[in-house]
Amino acid sequence: MKKIFCIFLSSLFMIGFLAVGSATADAPKVISLSTKPMGGTIYYLAAGMASIWTKYAGVQVRVEPMPTIKQWGPLMEAGQVDMAMENTVTGGGAYRASDFFKVGNKKLTFYRMVTAGNQTLMSWWTRPDTGIKSFQDFVGKRIVVNTPPGAPDTAAIAKYMVDEYLKLAGKYRRLEIGSPAECTRALIEGRIDAYQFVAGPHIEEVRRSVGVRGIPVPIDAAEYMSKKVPGQYPGVIPKGMYGLEEDLPCIAWRGALYASEKLDPDLVYKLLDALYSHLDEFHAVHPLAKQYVLANATKSPTVPFHTGAIKFYKDKGVWTPELDKIQERNLADGK
């Protein structure tokens, strides 16, 4: 599988270089798409979109890896980036200049939502022998609440849910460890008692080594987070995923595609039409690509939709009166 992905990426880079090198007055439009660094899931999704748009929408796409909105945001405002892959929590937070998500000293209101898709499932993980079965068992324990250090999504959950809503501030030993892989190793070796991170293969590693227990997020706590942080909502990691023996309530949010508000609405419509007309091809890129379907496309809108996207969703019959109300609220939040 890894070899196939590498070949896929190499082909896409060749497409990008040829597009830039052979540009002429009558060549297809070149657009830039910011995404997460190479090797991660979001990069593969962005590369898959770029391939489809190049083949079916008559545009060339320059995929540009950038870590966060702190990098692509200013570039989009300056007209150097056209589109970006980001999650709806970070996108909505920067748009409102709220707490952990603020970029610079102002609201970033120059981008619009195009489509939503892949879901992130965030939870907390421990070993069975720690005695931790709920968040109230954190008292006196060694907990890594922010993984990796500085990540705004997990920092917000730690502050608003664990410390504020569950009233655990100062009652546990708050530790910082670098990468998720380092947290996994520290839990296996008994140097920490629990950590927060998205559901992934690390769970299997812990389970095989010492056993793993997911800590269920109370539904009322998850609902509290949905009020404090736009884009977060109650979710469930399903039984069987990574060897879990039962469903695990968690906090979830969506990944999304954003575009500059200045990007031509007809082009945005064309890009969406190409993507959703060739889902069989896009879904083959990565398992999470299968979550890009029209039923998910308008979920968790934390910033206004692009006008080209609105027209597309109306034509497809998935735009609703409730989305009109959300659009109005989001536009008001950007003022």
C-alpha cells in the first residue's frame, strides 16, 4: 500500500511541475491548494482532489504542503493560495479569532467553505492497570492533555471540558510529551497514565503491548464542547475499530475544503461537480476519502459557504432553509 501511495504522489508531482513549466496564455488555469505535510492522510486527500480536477475540470493544481492555517491564511489573504484543506474547528476558530485558534490580531474572514468530508474522532487512552475508567479517575494521575504540544483542538478540549466543565483543574499531573508516537511509548512503558489523541493505529500498538482502554466522553461534556468550540460535536468510535471491544463516545469534527472568497464562483462549482461526479475514483485514494459524499458535504459549516458551493448544493437538492440561517449567522460572526 505504501509503495502504491508513493507512486501516486510521484505522478501528481509530475503533473504539477509540467503544468507550471508549460504554462502559456491559453493554458488551463493554475490554482494552488494548501494541505498538510506529505505522508499524512490530509495530503493524500488533497492530492486525490488535485488529480481529479486536473483530469476533469480543466485546471492544473499546485499542491503546497503547509502545517497550519497560520501559514496558509496570510498567503490566501495575499492572493498566493487559492484553496486549503483544514478542519472545521480550526477554520471556524480563526474566522472568529477565538482563544486557541486566533491567527495574528484579527479575524480571518477572507475564506469560505467549499465542502466537508472526513471525520476526526478524538478520545483519551489509558492502560487497564491504571485504574482509570472515567475522567474523575484522573485525580492524582499523570495525564498528557495536549498532543502534540500546542495543538489548538486538544488544548481547547483540555481547558473547556476537562478543567472547566468536569472541574478537574489542578487535580491531576499535567504532562507534555512531544509526538503522539512518544505518548504511545510513554504509556506502554508506564511513564504516563493517559493521553489524548485521535483514534488511530497507535491504539493497536498499545493494545498489543499492555492492553488499552478508551475513556468515554460523557455526552453532556461533548455537548458542552459543541457550544464552546464551533465544529466540535459528540461522536462515537465504533466497536471493532482498532480492536475496541465496544463503542466509545468521543468528541468529533470534520475536515473541510476552503477557498478564497475571491475565487471565481463558476470555478468552485466546476471543481465540486468534478469531484462529486467521480467519487469512485476519489474514494480509491484513501479509506477516509469515502466520507466525502453529498450527505456529508454541508455538515459542520463554521464559516460561510462560498457562493459557488451554494449554487452547486442547491442544484443537487441538498441545500436547506436551515443552511440559509447558518449562513447568515456565520456571515454575522465575521463582522
